[in-house]
Amino acid sequence: MSPEFDIANPGAVELFESLRAFGYDLPTALADIVDNSITARARNIWIDLNWKGADSRIIIRDDGDGMTEMGLVQAMRPGSLGPLAERSANDLGRFGLGMKTASISQCRCLTVMSKATSSTTVVRRWDLDYIASTGTGEWRLLKGIDLLPPTDHEVLADQATGTVLFWDRLDQLVGDASLDDEVAQRHFRERADAVKLHLAMVFHRFLRGRNSIRIHLNGRPIEPWDPFLEDADAVDPMPSETLVFGNEEVVVKPFILPHHSKLSAERHALAAGPKGWNAHQGFYIYRNRRLLVAGDWLGLGMQKEEHYKLARIRVDLGNSSDLIWQIDVKKSRARPPTVLHKDLQRLARAARGRAAKIYRHRGKVLQRQHGDNQVFLWTHLVRHGKTFYKVNRDHPLVRKVLGDTGDKAAVRALLNLVEQAVPTPLIVINNAEAPNAFGGPFEDSPSDLRQAMEAVFFAMVDQGRNRADAARALAGMEPFNHFPEQLAGFLDEVARRESEIQELMKRR
Ligand SMILES: Nc1ncnc2c1ncn2[C@@H]1O[C@H](COP(=O)(O)OP(=O)(O)OP(=O)(O)O)[C@@H](O)[C@H]1O
Ligand SMILES: [Mg+2]
């Protein structure tokens, strides 16, 4: 016995039982396993949930790089690679725990079989009941292919490399349910559906595009769920910003989703996400494109509210920011470092403001639906992922000028030039440096506001609208909708002048 220290190994049974309480559920546990397959460069991941009462199993197989015998033994150790170790930039792991903690949160017996290039198939098993039965507290990692029934031996036979996890004794999911227990079986099926939704969301950026991977659940490929509906026309992406702190960078891009009247009922229901529209607003944090947080205001002093539900903000982190962002083992939490709070609040406020407008101003949307495309002076165009701002040629004043001018080509060239030279980079920089420091429309020139109202109003009247209609259109139009009092004053005066004219006509 050394006089300086005692060896204080944790008891294997006790520690494993405690690790079970990390708080995984079936979908988050499987996501952790999929992480490993993706890191091992798998192209396909097959997840099978096989109902067989108390003998139900979950089998997760991939065609990734696999592990050698030494690699597998190391991988089975809790804490196989510590959180402080340097990892390759595309590694989805951090703690050296996931495979073990996620698996044993769901099952009492984890068997891993793996095959790497030019090495034989190897098998190792953590069996919680076996470890308890030895009464020694030893970390006995069982080995040998005969741990598995012969039908399992060939699972990797057709693959050059790959890994399979067998989850047996699923005490959380099925317990000791009998084969014909319909309630338990229904529960099992429902959990499979939850797994599908969760993986579709967490890995959506891996499931589409070049080099995409496939995740098959009970034989069916999982379709990605994109929270930003990037392929829908009516989505309003705001410019992305890169926030730099120390050596780290995060890229933030808000998306304002369309008003529900712009989506089909089916699309709208699908876009809600597994937990519903309200729950899925806020920041979406991705680490190496893998989703950690699916909509949260991150404790920045903002609540989830119905009228902000169209705001979804994408945040992209690399895996070198893990400690700063307090990523947890389950990869379900991330907390922004304090230095970023202000910037994130600013971006959140801007996105929430815009989302609330779209949510509330059904009027605007309805006007547009009624074919009235004249309301917006600027329209926002996204082409091949790039944003352009265009002057709306159907705006009444633009139409009037184009109609009246003797030199249409020059006016068109001018509009084109204005559009091509929108100083977006400068606006973005100014806004980042001094948020809320932009002058509002007509802030320093009330008389210009009045003139603009008059010009647009009479342009509409000239174009054949009746006055009541033109007044209504003016009230819904940017930026006049922000000046209801001045607008009312202007319209009163128009009405007064009108009645004076009529009075004069009568007297004649
Ligand atoms: N499907 C797989 N294919 C190849 N190697 C794997 C596979 N699953 C796990 N491994 C190896 O096992 C190791 C341990 O995995 P585990 O999930 O426990 O920890 P981690 O991924 O390193 O970190 P984290 O705890 O953050 O998930 C991995 O680092 C990897 O080397
Ligand atoms: Mg892992």
C-alpha cells in the first residue's frame, strides 16, 4: 500500500447505472450514435427497431471506416478520448462518452461489432447484468463473436468496412412486455416515429445535397426536415453575419418564414416541426452542420411568443468552440458566450421585429394576394442563394414617372443603376457597428413626407383608382403605414379640398 494515495476506482455497476441517468431519450440517444457513424465517414446508416416483446432489439449499422480490435477496445472505454483532446475539424464527438452513455441509457446490453480495412471482424460487449453478477465491481468488457447468436455473425459480411451496434434488453423502451402486448407495441411504433422526426431534423444538412448520406429507418430512407424552408419562394432570408471572438467565428443568418397564407396547408403543417410552430422559433445552433438546438432564445431575455414564430435564426459553429459554448455530452445544449450576447440580441430583435410584421400584417399579404403588387417600393429577390433588391416597377410613382418621361431608357437605366449599387456591405457593417443608428424614413424632413404622400396618392388617382381606394392603398404602403397621423391629416385635407371643389361646382 502506498502511503501517499489510495486507488479509488469507481465501481463499474454503480458508475454505469449513474451514467444511465444522463437524460437521453430514444431519439437523442440514436442521434449520438449516428454522429459517430458520420464521423467515421459512413455513407449509409441503417437503424432497425425490431419489436419482439421483451426481446425487442435495436440495431444500428453503418458502412463507415470501422474499428480495429485495439480501436474498438479503446472506443468501449468510458472517456475513450477526453474533451480537451484536439479533434479533426469534422469530428462530431467531443467527450469520448456518447456511444456508451447513449446506448446504455436505452439498453442493458451493448454489443459492438466492427470491421476495419484489412483486419478481422471484432466484437466487444458491455453487459450491465453480467457485471453486476460478478460482484467484483470490475470493468469486464466481454469479447468474442460467440456472444452473438449465429444469425448476427454475417451482418457485416457484405461490407468491406463498417460497424454495428446491437442494443439488447431495452428496459427503457419495452421492459418485460410480452410479444402480444398491444399497448407496448404501439408505444414502440410511436417512438420509432419520434426517432424519424428527430433524425430528419438533426441531420437535415447531411441528408441533402452533394456528398449527402442516407439514414434508413426500418428500411425506409429518412427525408430531411429543413427548418428554414430554403426552397420555398416566400422565405425572407436576412443577410448573414459573421461574429468573431478570439480565434472563433460564428455565422448567423436569420430566416423569416412565410405567412401561412403563402404556403399550402400541408407545407405549413410540415414546416411546424416535431414540437410545433411556437416551440421551434428562435436560434438553431449547428455544430459542424449537426443541429444541437432546434429553436431557443438562449436565455437572452426573450420569450417564445406566437407572433415571433416565423423567426428562425441559423447559427453555425465549428467544433473548436465546444467548451466556450458549453456543449453537453448529449449534444442537445449550447450556451452562447457572454461576449456574444449583445450581437445575438440585436440579431434576434431584428428578426423578431420582421417576423411579427409578417405575422400581424395580414392586410399587406392580402393586398398582395389581390393582385395589388404596387405596395412595395423595394422588392427582395433571392436568386441562386444571393439576395438582390429591386425597385418595384409597378409602384404607382415609378409607373407614373416611366409613363410621363420622354426618355424612358434613361429612367430605366437610372433605376437599374440604383439597384445595382445598393450599398448593402456598408449597411451591414454600419448596422453591426452601431445597431439602431439608422435614420428612419423622413425622420428629418416632414415636408418631404407630405410631398411623397401627395405624389403617390395622385399617381394612383391618375391611374384610375377612386380616392377611397387610393387612400386605403396608401395606408398599407411602406413607409406611409408608419405615419398614420400624418396620413390621416393628408387624407382629411384631400377630402376637404374635394368638398370645396364640389361646393364651387354647385354654386356655378
Ligand atoms: N460507428 C463507428 N465507426 C467507427 N468508429 C466509431 C464508431 N462509433 C464510435 N467509434 C469510435 O469510438 C470512439 C468513442 O465514441 P463515443 O461516441 O463514445 O465518443 P466520441 O464520439 O469520441 O465523443 P462524444 O462523447 O462527444 O460522442 C469514437 O471516438 C470513435 O473513435
Ligand atoms: Mg460520439
